[in-house]
Amino acid sequence: MNPLNHVAIIMDGNGRWGLKYKSSRNEGHKAGLNTVEKIIKESIKQKINFLTLYAFSTENWNRPKKEIDYLFNLLEYFLSQKIDDLHKKDIKLNIIGIKNFSKKLNKLLNFSEQKTSKNTTLQINLALNYGSKFEILDSVKKMKRNNDKINEKNLSKYLQTKNIPDPEILIRTGNTKRLSNFLLWQLAYSEIFFEKKLWPDFNEKDYIRIIKKFKKIKRNFGNI
Ligand code: IPE
Ligand code: IPE
Ligand code: MG
């Protein structure tokens, strides 16, 4: 059985779900939060140590302002309402991506990270304004600036996922098969599961099915 430490998820399909059931993309984002809570709970049950959730990509700034504003309001609401609960569950919140949001949101993100920084049961890496190409380029620049040898170890050291083992599993919901600039370096050897269900319809059972399937996969790492 393969050990499982780290699951990464591209939570895709909120907009389509919202349009289909509520005639509003934003309602889909709201519904997606329930799935986030379910998957966090199940991750703890499954004794997973790291859960990385793609919430907003550097490319998502291309969306209409109304949707972007809604998303960040939702995030503010979620954090202000749930951070105590996350803390009680011994969850550590870590933001990956560039924190250049409103002063209020930046403050809330920093506060939430600090408050939960010593927790150890589950680390949630929330990818916000995250882009993998930017992250890799930034790391290369840092190696150069510090006169470090250019090698894998040093490159990993300057990624935002430093000290976090690479994900064994990537899940993308929403019936779309692409990486959308997510963890391109870190996913080099991950097992990838593309799910047809839209994120608000994804549930614990789907998650457990994937985990069970993963545990039985023969992982070769180039060997035979
Ligand atoms: C993913 O769902 C959530 C974010 C990108 C914030 P989408 O909003 O991309 O949903 P679809 O793919 O348009 O249905
Ligand atoms: C990827 O989903 C980003 C998140 C889930 C946050 P998108 O829906 O933005 O990806 P593309 O643009 O369809 O590739
Ligand atoms: Mg999408």
C-alpha cells in the first residue's frame, strides 16, 4: 500500500454548477465551500498531513470584476467565520501565492496563518493568486541572487512549498484535463485523477474512492 501524505486539488466546476442549478456562477462558488469543509474533515480522518487547495490562480484575474470581488468576499467570510474552528481542529493554514490583496484581506490571511502556525494535525496550503511558472522563475532568480548552485535541491528550497513533500495525488474535478499552472514542479511524479463531477457535487465517497485506488497503484519512479 502506498503511503499518503499530501493531496493537491484543483477545485474546478463551481461556475458551471452555479449556472446549472441556481442560474448564477457565484452561487456555485458558495456551494463549493461546503465541499471544502467535507474534504478537510475527511482528510483528517484519513490521516493526511498536507492538503493543497487551488482557490485562485494568477490567471483568474482575467475574470469579470464582479466574480473576483465575490470570490474574495467569500474567502473573507469563510476565514472570519471558520478560523477558530480550524484552529480547534489543530489545522495549520498556509497561504501559497502572492498576497497582494486588499489591506483587510492581507491582514486576515496573516492573522489566520499566525494563529494556526503551531498546529500539526493537518496543514492546508491554500493557493491564492498562485501561478506555478511565476513560482519557479522566482526560485531561479533567488538561487542566482544568492549565488547558490543551480540544482533541484536549491530550486525546491525557494519554492513556496519548501519543507512540504510533493503531493502523491492530484485531483481535478470539473471534467477538464489540464493543470492550469498548478504545482508544475511538485507534480512531476504525482498520480493524477481527473473527476467528471463539478466541485460542489464532489463528496467524501468520491474522495475515499480515489484514495483507495491510489493506495493500490504500482508507483515505478522510473524503475520496473
Ligand atoms: C473553480 O471553478 C473555482 C475558481 C477558479 C475560483 P470555476 O469558477 O473555474 O468553475 P467553472 O470551471 O467555470 O465551472
Ligand atoms: C483553475 O481553474 C484554478 C482554480 C481552480 C482555482 P480554472 O477554471 O481557472 O482553469 P482554466 O482557466 O479553465 O484552465
Ligand atoms: Mg474552471
